Amino acid sequence: MTDSPLDKIELTLDEIEKARRKISGGTSVQVTQLDTLQYLKATAYSWFRSHRPSLENVLPATSLSAVDGHLQRILEATSKASSRTTYKTCLKDAKAAVNRLRSDLLTANPISSYDPPPNFAALASDTQMQDILNRRWDECQKCISAEAHLAATIMMGGLLEALFVAKANRLTDKRPLFTQKSTPKDNKTQKPLSLSEWTLRPYIEVGHELGWISRSGKDVAAVLRDYRNYVHPEKERSHGVSLNNHDSAMFWSLTKSLATQLLTP
């Protein structure tokens, strides 16, 4: 699967956040280290040369220009002895502008066409599991088309969990699953729980630790997990939640992005 516009935005956010952490690690007033300056340049060039072109046909030029300005200032700053504060400010503003892009993309593009399922063979070797994943993929879209937005969100959560389960079952050596910080443990024995006892939460946490999904992927998966729990009527009532077409379109974009990450070897 090729990267979707949402994937490009998530990658941009990841790269900006990594640049922010790199800058925050120093103590000098000015940034003069060659490797740090090259890293900052690479972050800006990645936006202009790789991510931005994929967004030009789906987002307004004015929105993209807001990101352009902040990252262009970073490029200009690397050509002189600029302060660490300058870079921190530019990166903070760039991240805010990219977050607005993500919001614009998710709210302005309700689903209007069918997305064929990807080739799930990379996750599931047996045809029965592939059929299950294909069916769930299709049912998510059928729920959205029928404006059954809560049902669609619940189906997406189920699809996401099925993808994590398939990825885990695909491992020949499953020991890494049981040695991570977020591996769920029995409260009494403190021994790792068997995979059959895992819920979506530990799959998301452990999957992130193992590099299956990015940090931003982990965050959006947690949001989808929480909304899936509105299958419980009392939770829906107490929170006053009412999902609409923009919500289900947003969650579908997130689900497709996470599927792309989990399908990556």
C-alpha cells in the first residue's frame, strides 16, 4: 500500500517531533553542531520534497503554505548562527500547523468511494484469517455508507485488534511479546498473560514498543480503542457521545494508516 495523505501528515509530525527532541537535548545558546544542523535541514527537505507533493491535490494551498513558512525559516536559520530558541519556536509552530492540516484532512473528506482491502498475506498466511480480515475491512465501509457511524467505529476497532492478533500470530519467535515494559501481567503472579487474554490496549502498547506502529500511530489507535468502547450503552449515555459522518470518516482514515504500518515487514 502506498502512503495516504494522512500517512504523510503523520510522518511529518514524527519527523518534527524528533527534531524538537534533538534540539531540546542541547544546552548551548546557539546551534552550531554540524550533525544537528544537517538533521534540521533533512526535516525541512523531507517536507518539501517528499510529503508536501502528496498533499497538494487534497488540501488548500493556504494551509500548506502555513507549514512551508515555518520550515523555510528553519532552512534559513541553518545558514547562520541561529539560537536554539529560534529552532524550538519554528518547530513548535510547524507542528501546530501540521496538526491543523490533519484536522482539515479528517473533517473535509468524508468517505465517498470504496477502498479495496490490501493484501493481508503479509499478516496472515492462512486463507481463513485473510478472509476474516477482508470481510471486516468491507463491513467497516458498509457501515459508513449506511450512516451507521457507531457500528462502523466498533467494526474498525475489531478490525484493528484482528490485525494486531494476526501480526502476533505470524511471529515465529513470540518471546519478544512477553518481555516488553507494557506486556500485561497477572496481578497475583506477575507472570505475562497468554495472548488469548490480551485486549486491544496491550496490543497497541506492545506493538509500539516492538516498532510495529509509530508513536503517533499508537496515540491514534488509543483514540479509536476508546471510541470503540461506546459499544457499551451506559458509557455512551454518560459521555453524551453522538458520532457523525465526519467521525467515522476520520476513524476510517486512521484505521487505513494503522493497517499500512502493521503490514510493513
